[in-house]
Amino acid sequence: MANEKQTGTESFTSMQKAEVLIEALPYIQRFNRKIIVIKYGGSAMTDETLKDSVIADAVLLKLVGFKPILVHGGGKEISSWVQKLGMEPHFVGGLRVTDEPTMEVAEMVLNRVNKELVPRIQKLGVKAVGVSGKDGGLLHVKKRLSGGQDIGYVGEVDHVEPKLLLDLLEKDFLPVVCPVGYDDAFDTYNINADDAACAIAGALGAEKLAFLTDTKGVYRDIRDENSLISQMTAAQAEQFIADGLAGGGMIPKLTNCITAIREGVSRVHIIDGRVPHCLLLEIFTNRGIGTAILRDEETPRKD
């Protein structure tokens, strides 16, 4: 009887696995050879288990036919190194005040993060290349102000030269992008990773842009976890902000989502990066786990 019970349990587990694969099949077919830009940041960058989970998800996306591009942040590590070197981090309007010494630290840390991610990917059998936004003129910027205030070497992307990324994708590499660029004078600027990911996704006409965050998504009521919105159009997101329903930290995130949709990205996802394998759960399941921003002509699913 024990053997029969064990066999039944194993059969049930196998059936569950089969159902998961069948549910994923139409998404694999639909997005085969399509570009997906993943903005990697938050807790998923500091927790080793979550880091492994995100990298495994990106590798799986690559192996089933997607063309993923990873754009990473590194704000917490930059602040840590700034303090180690006896400097004090300063922020204005949520943006880091970046003088020349801070820019040197930021570029060093971001390149270090970049080159640490590449072998993690290659260890799982996928070719990866780490690039800076300065490589191939990928990210050209202009100085970004915060409330009219000059905050140093903080850049706003005004042009993306996608050839390097397209060449790498064509050669079957997974690009890992460090959010640093330069201006007309070839001075180096730090770029908000969300902004860099949004600009890259728009320039490439990506099928999907996924933001890994430390929140489950967009809530109708930030105090009620049961009010998560699973889907909304870009126009609804604009109205959501205009009505004052978006929390302060969600406003720039939603603004980036709207911009990406307007620039040709098919769908943008805000996902909780603290959930293991969040990318797979959002992309390959019918319900998903976060908030998806859709084009205006699409009809959002009712929650």
C-alpha cells in the first residue's frame, strides 16, 4: 500500500509539472525570438538566493527562444562604497548627487556588478557579454536636473544607438548592460537604471519590459494588499497618476512604463523581485503575479 500511495503522489506531481509546461507553451510560441528587456534591481540584487533565481529565469528565457537583455542597477552598493571611502551619499528628489569623485565610485561599482553577473549566466550554459552604456555609443545623455537643481553627473538618455545590442543578440549572446553613458563632450554620467532600461526597450521595440522591484505591483489602495491591479492600459496608468492614486515611489515607475508603451514596447511588467522565479511566474502563467501595463487598444483583464 505504501508503494501504491507513493506512486500516486509522484504521478500527481508529474501531472502538475506537465500542466505548468502546457500553460507556458502558448507564451513560448508567441514570444519566440522576441526581445525582452529586464531591469534588474532591488532586493533581488542583494540576496544571493534571489540573485540565482533571477539569473536562472533569464537563462531559461534565452534557452526557450526569447532574446533577453539584462539592465542592472547598483545603488545600494554605490552608497556602501561611497561611505567606505569617507564620503556621504546625498540625494535630491530621489536622485543621487554625483560629483566627479562619486561618479568614479559609481562607475567602478557598476562595472564590478556587471562583470560579476556575466559568469553567473555563463555558468548556466548561456553566452553573456557585459557592456557599458558608453560601449558603441549605446547610451548618449544630456545632463539631468532635479527640480531645476544641478546634481552633477546624472544623465538623462536622449539617444540610444542599438547596433551593439542587436549584433550581440544576433550572435546569440545575452547582453548585460551597465547604466552609464556619456554626453557630447564625452563626459561620463550615471543613469537611473529604470530610465536606461526604458530607453533601450523603446529603441529596440522590445516585446516586453520587466521591472523587478520591491513591491508586488500597483495597488488601487496602497494600504490594501488585496487591491493589486493585475492589468491596466497606459491611458489608465496616466489617469491613475493624475488622480493621485500612485504612491510617490510608484510615480516614476509608472511614468517609465507609459513612456515605454508609447515608444512601441508591447507590454511592460512591474514584478516583485523578492518572489523566487518571479519572471517565469509573470510571463509564463495565465494570471501572472505583478502588474502588466498594456497598450491602450488592449482590454485589461478584470481582477
